[in-house]
Amino acid sequence: MLDFIFKPQSIAVIGASEDEKKIGHVVFKNLVNQGFKGKVYPVNPKRKEILGIKCYPSVREIPDKIDLAIVVIPAKGVPSIIKECAEAKVKGLVVITAGFREIGGEGIQLEHEVAELVKRYGIRMVGPNCLGVINTLNKMNATFASDLPPSGRVSFFSQSGALGVALIDWAIENDFGFSKFVSLGNKADLNETDFLEYFGKDPETDIILGYIEDIRDGRKFLEVAQKVSKIKPVIVIKAGTTEAGARAASSHTGALAGFDRAFSEAFKKAGIIRVNTIQELFETAEIFKLKNLPKGNKLLVITNAGGPGIIAADTADKLGIKLNPMSKESIEAIIDKLPPTASLYNPVDIIGDATSERYKIVLEQAIKDELIDGICVILTPQAITDVENVAKEIIKANQISEKPIFACFIGGKKIREAVKNLKSQQIPCYSDPSTAITSYKKLIDFSIIKNKKEPEIPKIEIPLENKERVKLILEVLENAGVTSVGDENASEILSLYGFEFPKKALARTPEEAVEVAERIGYPVVLKVSSPQILHKTDVGGVKLNLKNAEEVYNGFIDITINVKRFMPNAYIKGVMVYEMVIGGKEVILGVSYDTTFGHMIMFGLGGIYVEILKDVSFRITPLTKEEAYEMIEEIKGSKILEGVRGEAPYDKENLVDKILRLSQLVMDFPIIKEIDINPYVVKHQGGIALDARMIIGRI
Amino acid sequence: MLPIFLVSNKPFTGKNLISLGLALNLKERGYKISYMKLIGKFPYKKDNQILDEEAYFIHSMLESKEPAEYSSPFVWTYQVQYKLFEGENLKIDEKIFEIIERLKDKDLLFIISGDTYFEGYSLGIDSLSIIKKLNARTLVIQSWEGETSIDDILGMKDLAKDKFLGAVLNKVPPEQYFYLKDTVVPYLLNKGVKVFGVFKKDKFLESITVKRLLEIVNGGIVCGEDKLDEFVENYLIGAMDPGQALSYFLRVPNKAVITGVHRTDIQILAMETSTKCLILTGGLHADENIVNIARDKGIPIIVTSLDTYSAVDRIQNIMGKAILKEKDKALRAKEIVAKEFDIEGFLKALNI
């Protein structure tokens, strides 16, 4: 536990200063003046006292036991300070000092040294190059930001210090309560995963916010986030989302995966709620103040104005939130109490002359209604609207309701007091219906995440001898320095993992090709067999649908001629004769590799759907059966697989099985970095892979 | 019939081009000329017959009445190599001699050797075997790649003995032209080698068509489909800062510019200079504005999913190694031969 960082009994500020312009002064002053409940010791060999407190030349000289040291001296001095802290048995360090990895060159060296030292001495370190840490509950402001934000139950880790300062300022202005804040800095020791885990267990934290630019250990982060996100909402902004940085990849799947895709998928898998703007981060945090979670996605909107109601309804529709009417009984129960011009369906429009009484009538009914999972109360201040009383009704309803209730009050001066009241009672209140609904959607998402079963990774039985054979093939390829694995080896590996491939045999003469074709049965496909040729169609190395001996004979000659023309020096083993697969739908199955999170499985429909529309889905391995299904359902073209225009549906079970097998294969053999099975033909029953490629390598 | 054997010890020295240029000139003077490429390497299917594409082109240019197979008796295909290694006697040499026998009534027969003196040895059709068996007068076509280039000529002179006719120096960098004429040619003459022509390196003859570029990068054409037959003489890679690009582009005419599909800055600058074609790498979606400008200027745009390096690698491999299959180039060859080749001296040496 990292309690010594957030709840230290004693803090030493190493590099505390008298000079008001220095960070060493600000940090020390913040701790002393903002009421930190522990002891604070300044350390500075040049001073006798700072702010009237006795100053020590070294942390070793302090008679008290020190839990946490805040380091604000120049970078070069940090390593020796760490040694001193070790001698003084300091448990945690917050290194605010900059001048490490972020400046490159020597800075990188220095950071390595510092990381080495804390590891050796068993001290945990925040930073370097960070803003510091805050705990509002013990009034610890160990940062150089000016004030403590109000107390609350939201904790925040941020990779950007400047953003941290801005947020604290914002929180003060908007009366947004924080529990704990940590600026991660360069993450030389403690990183996002550590704080996610800590906040997850912290009884003083209900909501976790994060701002991250990169993740140190993707797999560990995923593992921790999966656990935490089931207990508390984890809301994260991830910066750097453009695909501009997408690495050039040698395979299809890799190119389609892009840079940000892995993060999106990882967050999805981990149950992290992702937001894109700072505004959205807070709007989302606001909704999570609600203690009640919706049991489903049916929302009732109550409004005294048509326009905002429509905006809310539109947004809800876009996000898949159902605005179903209340039950028949409910409607009958309120019909006589509302004016005839009121709309009783959803949104319930109690019209412009509504007072708090009408809100009360609908609210009381709605919280009892079985068909409603959550309630959104919209208000515009009109001539006789008693705004404050409406707020009171909402507060009352919220006290007895098991359903989440949130508000959207649109206006300025007339609603100010009421909004304040709502917020003081932990009822989210927005000024825009669209924002209100969008934020509420995240509450629904969280409720789904929370109720999700423990992920169960299906174990696919692969005979031991098959695994051994795959191992051998990969060893041979690796020793030969092969990185691009062509169809022949790739299809053998995949066959051993339960993939079907068309019948095939190598022919070295046109006569042999005919012989093979007769054996396999017409029609057949011919493909040049050469390890040097990855893109066989590009060099005229493929002939499809050959129906008789003559076509096969000529096809053989044509292929060898074409290949000679394009690649005169290519080594041609012969021509592979394949059974021609007829019918079915072409899809693409693949694996790509992300340096942070590892392998991802890809699925998409074949041809233009993949190339142009990029209609593909990804999941990080290992996959659950549910995830495999989701992958298929998620693509826009998934309806095509259900069979259109009277066609029978295609075998989704088969696809799920194959997706899981790919997941198993790369978990068993992580040396396989990318796989492209393009196309894979899924039939009404079963499926067959037509072409496969792999990229192998160690990272 | 007099067989003239054009030999070289390296590929792409210009044997076919010079023989065609010479043949066209001699034909005009009333000689009956025939052409034969011993070892075809560009298989091409014509009426169910596998011919060498270049040989077939030359055959058509000469308007020969004989079967096309006479110009291209043997093409090195996968089937041939398979049979060879299986130990089959292919009797290629016999077939060739039979054809030559049938061309008796011609005045001259230009025979083109393999790419090196020994190429075709396994089939009995390497340069030395042919010289010996046919008593062919031997002309070395040498591309000038520095001073050691004379060794292939002098060596062949000794090997061909009294069948040695002389040499042609081809692909000579223009700035070395007079140096060769004043120094190297007299030296060779002194060693008993008659040099019938010194041909400057010709950007046009070494150019390739936009169509071939399209084929080699396995690309798609976005606009300028009517310009596929235009010739590209140079290529440049647009990877630099736009500030430096213009002066770099201005220096090179008739070029293809290869650059990333997202480098619209480079693409615009390239189209301001003499550019025959843009090759955009790493994606298939060219910027719409760029396409409009290109349409306006009549510059074809090729898009390819290859990365820049791979595209350049493929193009580099074919630049200056194009086979002859365009009429414009054939006519250019005829013109150059008429100007730079000592036809009179050549006929005199042959005693016809």
C-alpha cells in the first residue's frame, strides 16, 4: 500500500527554500500553511530555519522518523539525496525536480541511476519531473499548485503536471471535490498502474480519474484495471490518439490496427470509461456521484419545455438509450393530475406552466415504475416555475429512489441557487441536455462493466504433438532468420491449431498439375509456390476456377511465365494446385501486435470492407467467448453474415472458434507477431482459410 | 548468308537495340536481314507459342516473313529449367542450327548472344560454342563502365581469333565521349580492335514508360490514364523539406517523383517542374486537390500501398534495364546508328 505517500505522519521537504520564487519554498509553504495534519521538516544545509521552523542540513539529522520526502533540489543532487533518505529509512519520495528523461541525453542516464537506486533501497518514488501529490483529507498539499481543492471522493492521477494545476484551479472554482491527486511525472518508479491499484483499494475514493499519455506495462495495467473497474468507475483521458503515429506495418492486420486502436481496445477490455476532453472528464465524474446505478438502459425524461426534451431524446437515441413510455398503470395513475396538453409518453412534457407539484407527481410515479431504469429531470425557468422547489422535489425523490436521478437545469441567475442545492446533495446537474444524456450513458456503461462476469478464457485443447510440431516449425524459421512466413508454413501452423485449408499439392510440371487437379477434382486454383513471393497475385502468380485439364495445363505455363517476367530471379518451387472453394463469405481474420498491450485479434469482412471502409474489430488477447462474439457483432457489416435476401445465415460459431484458436496460438507462441488469414471463407456450416501469412520475431 | 554474332559479357549493354538500329539501316540499303536472340528471358505468349517479348518486337519491326519462332528459338522458362535439371536433353542447339540453316537465303543474320560469354553453356549455345560452330563474325557490344571495360573486348578478340570483327562502345557518359574517341579508340585500334561506333548514354533509350512503372509498383492509376505510354527518364524521391525540394526537382527533367501519399507539399512542388508522373506510396487515396492539379497539368498519378523504400527498390531494379518494345525507341536507335556507326567500314570488314 502506498499510504506513506498519501497519509504520511511526517514529511521532509528536501530543498526547502526561503526564496518565495522558488518551488522549494512554495511546496514547503503549502504544506505548512494549508493545515497538513502531520509534521513537516525543511531540509536545507544553508538555512537555520524556514518560515520559523527549524531547518536540518540533511534528512539524516532529523530526529523524527520520516515517511515521505519531497525532493526539490537540482537534478544532479538527487542520487545522493536518495542514499541519504535510505539511511534515514524514508519510505516514499516525491521527486518534483525536473531535468531527467524529458531533457534527453544525460537526463536519461540520471533517471536510470535514480530508478536503480530507489529499487536497490526499496524506496517507492513518484516522479521525477512531477507536480507532487495532494490528499485533501489530511490537508496535505505537497505540490507547488497554489491551493488545496475542496474535499471529495474523486481521486486523480495525471501524467501531465500542468494539466494537474489547471484541474485543481478548476475544481476550486467549481467546488468539485477531490480526495487524492498525484502527478505521475516521468514514472521512473511508480506509475499509473500502481495508483490505479491504490485508488481502487482506497476507502476514501469512489471515482478514479486519470490522464495518461502512455502506459508502462500494458498487461499489468489491464489486469489491475479489470479488477478495479468492477468496483469503482475509472475514467481516463488518453492523449495522443491520432493515427499519424501508426507504425508502418508489413501486414494488412498491422496496418489496420493503427496506434490508438490498441488503447481503445485495452480500455474496453479493462472496463475503463474513456473520455476525450477535460470537460468531458468532469462531466463524466459528475454523473458518478450518484450512488444508484441503472439496472438497464431505459430512461425517463421529464421536462417543462419541448425543445430540450427533443435534444435529450435525440442524444439518447444516438447512444442506444431507450426512451420507452412508463407502464400503462403509471400513465393511468398520473393522467388526471396533469393538464390535457401534457405529453405523457417519453419525454414526459409537463409544459411551460408546470410548478414543482407536477414534477413531484411524475417523479413519484416514475421511481416506482418497473419499466424505468433512470430519470432525467429537465427544467427551464419559465414565468411561474418555482425552480427551488423543483430542486427540493428531486432531492426528496432521490432520497427514496433506487434509480439514478439526475437533472438538467438550463438558465442562469434564476436557477443558480437550485443547482447549488442539487450539487450539495450529490445530484448531478447539467446545463445542456445532450451533455446530461451523454454523461448518463457512461453510468449505464459502468453498470454493465460492474455486472460483467469474471472473464473466462476458454481453454482450447491442442494435441501436444501438434504444439511440438508448431514449435519446431517456428524454431526452424527463426534460426533461418525468416521473419515473413509465407502461406505454406503459415497454413501448416494454422492447420495444427485446427484451421481447415483447401486440399492442395505441389506440381512441378504442367502434366503433374493436371494429374493433381484430376485427383482433387475440378475446379481448381493454381498459385505459384515461391517463398520469395508474398503477394502472388501481384506477379500474375494466381489462376482461379480452372475447370479442365487444358485450362490447368495452360494455367501452369502462364503462371510460370508471368513470374519469370516480374521476378526473373525468384526461386520457384513449382505451382501449388488447390481445391477451389465455392460459396461462402470472405472474411479476414488476423493478429497484430501492440508494443504496450501485446497481441490483438482482428476480424472483418473481406475485400473492400477491409481495404476501404476499414470495417474491422479488434480485441486484445486472451479473448473470452463473449469477446469473440462481440467482435463479429461489432462490425458494421455484421448483418451480411446473418444472410441477406433470403440467404441462409453464415456459421458464426465457426468464426468464434477460429478467433479463439488464433488467440490461443499467439498466447502459446508469442514469437508470432502478426497473422493475416485473408481471405477466410465462412460457409453456412464451417469455414476454410484460403491464404495465410505470418510475421514472426522477438521484441 | 553471313552470321554476325553480337556478344557481351554483361546484361543490358544494348545488343538488341544496336542490332535493330543496324538492321533497319541495312534493310534500307536493300540487304536481306534476319535477327535471332539465342536466349530469351522475357517470356511472352503469342498464339500459344512462348516467345521472347523483345525478340518478337524486333521481328515485327523488321517485318520478317519467317515464323516468329526463328527470332526467338529458345526462351528460358521454368519448364526448361525443370527439364534440364531432370536430366532431359533439350537439344536446343540442334533446333537453333536447323533454323539458321533455313535462313540461308538472307544476306545477314544478326545473332544475339546470352548476357555473358558463358551464358547458355549448359545448352551448348554459349558465345564460344556458337562462334566455333557457326563461324560467326563476332562484334562485341560493350557498355562503358570505366577503363576495365576494354578487357571484355580484348579478351573476346583473342578467343574469337579470326572471327573477331570489332567492337561498339555503348552507354558512354557524354562527358567522356571525346576522351574515348581520342584515347581509348586509338588504343584499341593499336591492339587490332576496330571500334565501329561510340554511342553516348541516351536518357530516352534508357527510359521506361509510365505503364511499366505502374506495373512494377503494382499500383493503381488515379488520373492521366492517357499518358501511360509517356517515357520517364529519371526518378527522384521526395522525402526532403519542402524548402529544398524545388531546386532539387528543377535539376532533373522527365522524372517520376516518388513520395508519400500524405506529402502534398512535395507533390505540388514536383508538379511545378518537369515531372512525367507522381508515384504516391503508403496508401491508395490521393488528395483530391492534388488530383485536380495533376489532371489540369496532364500528369499521371500512380498510387501504391508499397512503402517508399520498396517502391524505389523495385524501380531502381528496372531503370536502364528495360527491354525494347517501343517503336519510338527503335526509330531512335536507327537514327543513332546511322549517325554514329561506321556502316561503310562495317560492310567493308564483312566484304559485302
